Amino acid sequence: MKDGASTVAPTECPAWAKLAAHAEGWHEARLAELFAGDPRRGAQFAARAPGLQLDFSRQRIGALGLRLLERLAAERGFADWRRALYAGEAVNSTESRPAHHTALRARDAAPAEVKQALARMRELAQGLGDIRRIVHLGTGGSDLGPRLLVDALGQGSRLEVRFAANIDPLDLARALHGADPASTLVVAVSKTFTTQETLANARAAKAWLGGRGRLYAVTANEAVARAFGAAEVLPMWDWVGGRFSVWSAVSFSALAALGAATFDELLAGANDMDRHFYDAPLEQNVPALMALIGVWNVNFLGATSHCVVPYVHALRLLPSYLQQLEMESNGKRVDREGRAVDYATAPVLWGGEGTVSQHSFHQLLHQGTQTVPVDFIVAGVSAELDAHAEAQSRALAFGTADRVLPAHRTYPGNRPSSTLRLEKLDARHLGRLLAAYEHKVFTQGIIWNINSFDQWGVELGKRLADDILKKGS
């Protein structure tokens, strides 16, 4: 790492103190007044990346705040950290590993092992023959990404893909229900091939197959997978974290269902965003702006949660996917030097699908006692959906000014949101969107001086569960 890739606490950066002082005047700032005072605000507080636009004009921030956030990123050594990420240097400090997920979608520039894995995935997908159902076994990043891809893009596939992630036997039973073992492929995905939930389901699925179907594995532990009985083993690498692995053989089930051409478009879209994130200046860089605005809301305006609402049915699983991506990456209380942090890191991320969520939690968004920043995602699916998203954003920002309404019918407004507008929803645009959120997470980790690529917080519970089971046996 270069010296410029800072690991000092962000609170020691001069820009942090300036942001804290600047924020004092923004706690009571009114969005309605900002728009009234600047007719061009809607155009000025927006940025474009390939295939999508970020409109952050309804965030409670001004031009000076953005400049100070950009200065903070510079003081944190953002450019050097970004270079190190793309170069495959060991940005995962606690495990001394790269986090080189950008290499998975680097197209012609991808490492030979990535190209070989993709070629083998295509060969296996083409050779499925009489297979009619794939049962995908994995959990966490080995489940959420492929599940999202199939749900978002898999309509009309000749292959039915079902997922089982829970150790509860009912999850696997539902995934196998109605299937014929002779026409079923089970794909077990686990980097170590020791994940308790996945192996329990794999053992039960193997018994159900009874030697009549096929069992494949995706793992870094090929010997153990072969000994288990996997007929084919696709690779995973320690330089790709599970929640960044949707671009890899982890998504073999999705590639088989969607087709190689569609999967290639997904990778191409992610690569589009990788190039934008690397090349665009901060003031025009969509993922970086998403990250900096999030830092502003969390650390300087006091937001403790963040809501994602896609007005696209195909993206209904996106909030669940982003929960792991953001909270497992940046839900950290210790910085890169092992020091306890005295500032907020990742907010609680939650959300739901479009108009469905309007009848669920939007009451809290509009009239609750806490202010929750929102990401609205639209893709021009229908005029009705886009109108509802715009209406919710306006209502959050501007509320009601009718003084004759009773208190319970008033909307305070002044609640921040951003809107991400995709040109359409297809594989390429989905790749761009997911990569944008990945780079947002990375950028926030740099600002907060935390390692976004480990997840030690999940290990204690695993060990305790193992101990409890051993003592009970």
C-alpha cells in the first residue's frame, strides 16, 4: 500500500472537523427552501454513470458540504486505496488478502483462472441435458446473489432453480418438492465446504438423489468436495469475499438458468461501473457520491438506518442482498489499526419492494419520530410505478404545508432521499447497479478506516453452536 492510503482515524482529518461544524447549520435546513432558492438544484445535484442516473437533490446537503466530503475522501487516501483494490493488493488487512472481485468481470483483462472457470461454467451448463431442476445449496453470499439473479432475470428459463439456505429441513424439502431425482442437479456452494447449514442440506440432498441425479460443488476445498461425492467442482478463491462473489462460479446455477450470453451481459455491466468508478472525478462519480452522502447522513446528521425501496418487482430481493453487502462489510466497531471507533459506521439497512412497502413501513418514513434516508430505485417499468416512486420522494422531501389539517394528517417533510434511475432492467443494468453498491461499500469503508472485507463478527456464534451441538450429542 502507498503511504497515501491512510489508516489514521477519520476524526483526525481536518475535513472531518470542518464537516462537523458545517453540519450545525444543516440540521434545520428545509428542502423546500433549498429548491425555492435554487431552481437548478434538481439538475445540479445529480450524476450519471453508464445506464443510470443518481438524483440526490432531495438530500439535505449543499455544494460546500459536497466539497468538504470530497476533501475528506482525499485526506483518507481514497485514490490510493482504490488503486490498491483494482491492483489486487492486500486491502483485506486482517486476513492479508486482496479483495479482487473486479477481476471477476474484467472481461479480456481477467486473470487466466477466471477465464478458465467461466469457460468451464459454460461447458457444464450446455451439458445439462435432461436436467430440469437445479437445487442450489448455499447460505449468505453463496445464496443471496444467485437467488437475486434468478429471481430478477430468470423468467422463461427451461430450468427451474430453487434455493435452500436454511438448516431448517423444511427449506430443503420445499426446494426438492415435486422434483425427480433423475432430472435434478444439486449444486452445493461453500468456500471451505465446512459450512454447517450447507453441508447438512448437501447430505440430505445427496441421500434424496440416491445416485440418480447429479451433485456439483463450488468451493475452494476441492479435495473435500470430491470425497463428499461431487461429480464436478468449480473454483472459489480466497481473494473474493462471499458477498462479492455473485460474478463467480457461485452463480453457476444462475448462469445455467439465464444462459451464458445473459451472464456475460451481467459481467459487462459490472465492468462498465468499475471503469466509471475508477475514472470519474468524485463530483461526478455515482458510487462515490452514494457513499459520501451516506457518510454525511450517518456521521453528521445522525441517521442510524437506511432504507432501499426498488419500484421494480424484479428487484424485490435487492434489499436482502444489500443487507449482507453493507452490514456484513461495514458493521464494524474496530478500525484498521485495531482501535475501537468512536464514530458511527454502517447504518442498519432495510427496505422492501415498491408499492408493496407503501402499505407496510412508509408510515414510519413519513410520520415516524426518526428520519430515515431512502434510496428509491426505478427502471421505467411502468408509468404507474415511476409515479408512485416520485410521489413518495416528493412527500418525504416537502410534506404538507396546509395549516388547517389536523396534526395526524400532517407530513413534516424534510426527509432525505435519493433516486437511482436505470434506463431499463436487464442483465447489463443489473450488473451496473450491483457494482455501484459494491463500490459504495468500499468507499465508506475507506472513509471510516475499517476493513470492509472480513466478517469476524459472525464467527463466535458459529463456534458456540458447534459446542452446544457437541455437548448435546
